[in-house]
Amino acid sequence: MEMPLRLIGLLSVSLFCFIGQDSSLAQRVVTLSPAKSFMPHDISVAINPGNPGNILVLAKRVAFRGSGPSSHLFFSSDAGRTWAENDLSQSGPNGSGSGFVGFDADGAAMRCYLPLDQRVSSEQNQFANRVFIRRSVIGDHQWGPPMTIVDHQQLGQPDECKPWFVVDRMKSSSHKNNIYVAWSRHDAFGSDKPSDQSQIMFSASYDDGKNFTNPVSVSDQGGDCKNDDNTLRGALPVTSIRGEVYLVWSGPRGLQFDASTDGGKSWGKDRVIAQNPGGWCSEVPGLMRHHGMPVCCVDRSFSIFKDSIYVCWVDERNKDKDVFLITSRDRGKTWTQILRVNNDAKRNGSDQFLCWMAVDPLDGSVNIVFYDRSGLQDGQTGLTLARSVDGGRSFDQFRIDVLPFKCNERVFLGDYIGIDAIGGRVVAAFPHFSEHDRLVLSAAIFDFVPGENILVR
């Protein structure tokens, strides 16, 4: 049974107005969780393509005062003016692992997660490793039964990590309604044995989630299992207008790309598309850990940049951390030169980190959110939305209206934050510190004129 919905209303909203190059701009920031009861991380955001007023924010909550980890879904039906919360920890197998939320072609919400709730060995503190997807009942906030991708019912290994999914929603695709899931698999998480490897795994459903194919390894070469730079990580599946499936991940060779043209039934040869100086698991002062994993998106609009593939990530090629973007206009055959997304001075010692990206399926804009220390002192941290309306060739920067905060390395900020965009509406969600040892979860809602960097007031 689901836990009862908890209406949280509009906990706090601030309007922040500033002058851009040409126009007066505004944004709305909403606090979703109070600092005293929730310690959020690993955030995912989805906007319903059939109803852009319907916004979902999924967050994992760390153990707090003796409670176990759980997942919480925050949702709005009025473009973020009011919100409700659903504790998903009681919805069947506990969705306590990393999670990702999205919508299918019919507007039903879906979430992919690791239900780490079945203990296999109390002595070794091992849990059964499983990957599930669940679909909501359209028009309701109840969830259907889990759809199983992987279920190691009596095994603590191999370890599945960071599952993400996509539903092919394109009418023009020959693979419409297929569900694709990708994740990292470790023979033994944290192992330093050379024989233990990590791989990028993939599974597909061709019957609306009733069945999923046996997982296959897409990566031609494995990585180690140390959960560090030489471990394979960051495979977010995306689909093109025609129905190709793309995967990008990071590991010892840098950023690697692979594609399938037959609905994920076969894959090509992995290709390195960019180096990743400093690795994907580089340190940020004040953070418990930092994952600068790549994020891949495709322009599924019918703009002049349609079918462009975009990949953003964080690395240290300029000594401090910056956000970078690389683009392909020809289905991954060739790639542009690497573009630095943040616009502060190079090598100024200010880090930008934990980026995430969304490409608007209606206007083709590229929207990237990241933590930003430019212009701040003593490790103070803010957030920035970078937005491109020229196919990722240039970006305008919009500071998110959150008071700068200092991170606490004993409090986990998370491995990723969330953003989605449709029809000019951009929603980013992220944890930030309200006190030295307390995180709150907030969402920033921007309503742009489609295809422009001008916000609707």
C-alpha cells in the first residue's frame, strides 16, 4: 500500500528579478522539504509532455535519526505553485537505492530504482541486487507492480548501480514505446582485485514493460570496481527522432559513445569522443564525494538543430572544475570541439560541479544546471542555469535564487541533481545547505519564451 499523500503546499517561494542583456527576467524557487526532517540527494526531475503543469521530483532520503533510506516523490499539478509529497518507502519493495523518474508516451509516470531492501547476508551486510521499474496509474498517484529488469534474489553480487531509463515517445520512431534501461554492473563493488570488473549493462522491453530482455554488456572494455575514475559509470540511455538508442559513459579511456539502430538488439564499437582530465570521480573541497558523470541528451524537437546529440560533463582540463559540452549533428559520427559552458574566467580557482542537462523537445533549447562557486569566496556555493538557444554554440547564464551556502564534507550532497524542460518551461531541483549539517530540497521554475532566453513574467 502507498503511504498517504502529504500536501506540502507552497513551503516557500521567492521571486528573483534581474536585468539580462535585453529584457527583465524572473524565476520562482520553491522549497520542497524542510531541513529538520529530510536529507535529500540523487535528484531526478520530469515534466509531463502532455501536461507541462504536471511536474515530478524524485529524491532519495538518507537515514535520519535511526530511520532507513527511502525515496520520496514530490509532485505538482499547477506548474509548481503547490506541491504534494508521497513517501515511496512503503510501496512494495523499498525504493531505497538510486532512482530516476520519467513519463511514457501516454503521460503515465514511471520510475526506475534499486530496491535494496532484501538482506542476503547479515554478516557481510549484503543485499539482493535488483533493478525495477514501476508505472503509475494514469490520473492517480498509486503505482502498479514492479516490472523486473534484474533480480539477484539470493546473491549479493554482482552489484547493480545507477540505473536510468528512457521510453521512446517519438511517433516518427520505428521503435515507439520501447523501454530502455542502462546501468553500471560491478562484479564486486569496491573491490581492488584486477579480476573484478565493471561493465555498462543494457536491457529493453518491447511489450510495454511486461518483459525485459536479458541484460547485455554494451561496453567493449571493462573498468575496475573501485568506484573511482577507472570504473565505468554514467550510462543514461537516450533516443533519437528516428529511434536510434545512444549511450555515453565515462571510465579509464575517457568519455565513450555507442549506438544501436535496431532498438537495442545490437550495438556498435565503443568510440572515445572526449578525454576527461581529472576523471569523473574528482574531489571538490567541502564535498564528501563528487561525481562528474557525463549526461547525454538528444534534440527531439523539429528545430533546425533536430537530432543533435549533446553530452555535458565536468572535468579539470583548466585545473579547476568546469562544465563542458560536446555535440554531434550526424548521429554520432563526428563531434564538435569541446565547449566550456560556464563563462567565468579560466583557471580562476572557482569550481563548477555536479551538472545535469535537459533538451527541450519542443524548442530544442539546451538547459544545464550546476553548482557554481564563481564570484564567491571561502568555498561558498550557488547554482546556475546555463541555457542555449543556438544548438549549444553559446550559453546565457542565470543564477538560481538560492542563498550561497557552504558545504559540509560529512553530509552527502549526492551524485546528481535533476532538470527537465518542455515548451520553454525549465525545472531544476537540487539539495542545498540551510544549516551547517542540514540539507533542504528546492526546485527552481523558469518559464522562458520558447526558443528565447527571455522569461515570461
